Amino acid sequence: MSRQGASRRRTVARHAPLRSPTPLGQALTLAGVVAMTVLVASAAVVAFSLYDLRASFAEDAVVLHDQTPLPPPQMGPIEGPFDLLVVGTDECEPELIAAFGARCTGPDSMNELNDVNVLLHVSDDPRRVTVVSFPRDLMVPVPSCTQADGSTAEPISKLQINAVYRLGGLACVTKTVSNLTQQNIQFAAKVSFGGVVALTSAVGGVEVCIGNDGIRDPFTGIDWPPGPRTIAGFEALQFLRTRYGVGDQSDLARIGNQQQYMSRLVRKLTSEEVLTNPATLFRLAATAADNITPTQSLADPLRMVQLALAGRDVPLDQIVFVQYPVMEDPSDRNRVVPDGDSAQRLWDALAANRPLQVSGEAGANGGVIEVTPPEAAPSVPSPDPTATPTPAEEPVVLPESITGSTAQQETCSAGNR
């Protein structure tokens, strides 16, 4: 058996149904709710008083250590490629304590874990967007980090990725993911569960697809029939957290389900319904400013506009959602470790700015089912017929161990109701 085939088999074995020790930390997805909100909706900040928004957004901005200084922001799209890390933490906010019970009242209530870690890479010309989700059970090396009190945390050879925030906050998570992925992460943002509730309400809800016979998950309170369903606010948080309601009830299956939500949110944010509605854009930008803790590199509203302009016109088939490739941890079948060879194929393709072709399933461990082949999905607007045609670029075919889909593909939750 090839190494690639063996890694896929080990991954499936690892993700038999397991009860999570932190039910609240079973995750929302943030790339759609935060990163794409920043990239698309934040262009509305030009309608704000920049001084007022800067004061609100930058109040708790985080310093990224050992980062090359960025030039001052200017009007127009940011030049070159960039990376934005979005970190979701399981903070027990007062309005959510009753909903999450023991997680927010028991001995772990004071801990805050980075249970969601999503890296968004935007390439240079031609612009492409790649969104990489990292499993919460991924074991990674952690570099030396500066802690909140100014002291230095020693490097750790192997730690579960969702425990890194507790060591050194957003800056340490960013440094860890940067080392793991070989990406120079210039921007990062942190959002809590309460922030996700607010942001999904601000966008006016997202229509998702519930497949099979529907979803039933007593841990998140979901009992939904099959078919389309518009979710917002707390209901969106339930959907993004569900693990026992989709696929094989594993964390990897849940990531595929979350990527369905991201894809549909991208389409919602880039639709005329949002882009031509100043009130919605204003509400999104204001809500983002109130609910996101950014790095200092991201805190300037003009910088946000630059990022928004850079990602604004990317075709849906060039927005790709993938799951970071993993293998079973040899020392603990309940954890996973990086599949370095497969990951290197991804990073090399991003460095060369090549289009990506996902050869694996639309989602790992049966989390989603594809309902529309990519070639049958709605296409982007036709190019200018007077323009000189550009030769099609041969895509990089990713290993089958990298699952995912494009924003053009249609997927549905593989429910278990």
C-alpha cells in the first residue's frame, strides 16, 4: 500500500465517534463569518468616520512578534499575496453560559482554547483564495512565544493546536501556524462564540442544505429535517458546532460541514442582496469592529479596505476550501499529526500561484455530500469578449488526502437523523 493510501486509512481509524472533553470547543467556523466578512463587507468602512472605527477596532489590537514591518496602507488593493489567520476561541461569555452548561460553569470554565484555526491565503495576480482549516486535535510543535505578562514561554515539541492560545494568545497561535505552514502570516484576528452569533445575525442569515434524512444532535440541540434552511445567530452557531449530527460524528466530518457554510456565506456576501445594500454593509462592518480582536497589522480601517479590494473579484471556482492533511498520531489514536508530504504539495502550489484541483472527497469522513458537479455549477460572469484570451493554466492536482471543495460547488450536510 502507498504511503498516501495508508495515511487515509489511519485517518479514518482515528476518527471513530469520540466524546469531546470540551463540547463548547467543538467549534464554529470562522473563515466565512470573519475572514470573508473582513474581505468583502469591510469595504463599507469608507462610509464610517475612520477615527471612530479605528479607535473601536484597535483598542485591544495584538502585536505580532518577529514580523517584517508593513508599508503604510494606501487606497487601492494591497499589493502581492497575503495570509490572514482567523482564530475562534471558546470564551464563556455571559449571554452563552446558560446555553452551554457545564463547559461554562465547571472546572474548565476559565480556560480559553483556540478550537478553530483557519488560514486564508490570497494570491497575487491572478488573485485566488485558498482557505485551510486545521483540525482541533492536530498535534504540532510550538515555538517560543511571548506571553501576555511579557515573559517567554519555552518551545514545546508537541502540543495539541487548540491549547496554544492559552500559552501565548493570538500572537503565539499565529507564530505556530506560520511555522507549520511555511506561510508569512501578516494578519490575524480572534473572535469568540458570541462574536459569531452577532456576525451571522448581521449578514441576515445564510441558507444551508441539510442532506440525507436531516440532522439530530442532542449535544447542540439540533433536530432539523432535510432540505434548505436559513440559519442565523445562535442557530448558526448550533450548526457550526454540530459533530454528532453529521458523517461519522468526528471532528474531521464537522470541518466539511463547516466548509459548506463558508461556501454559501461567500456567495451570500458577494451577492447583489448584500453588495448593493448600504445598510447591510454598514451593519456588517460595525459588527465586525465590535466583535473581532485584530492584530495591529489589521487594525487600520484603510488596511481592511485594501484586503477587501484584493479579494473582491475572485471567481467562485478560484475560492477553494481545504482541510489540512493529517495522519493518525502513532502515540495516540485520538489525535492526528501533520501529513507533511501532502501539505508540501499544497504550499508549493500556493507559492507558485497555481490553480488547485481537489482530487479527494468534498469533505472528510462523510461530513458532506456533493449535490452538483463543479462543471454544472453556475459560472462566473462571462469575460469581456474584446479582451485577449489568457491561456488556461494547468491546475495542481492535490493528493486525495486533502479534502475540500470550491465556492462554486454545491454540498449538503450528510445528516444522521
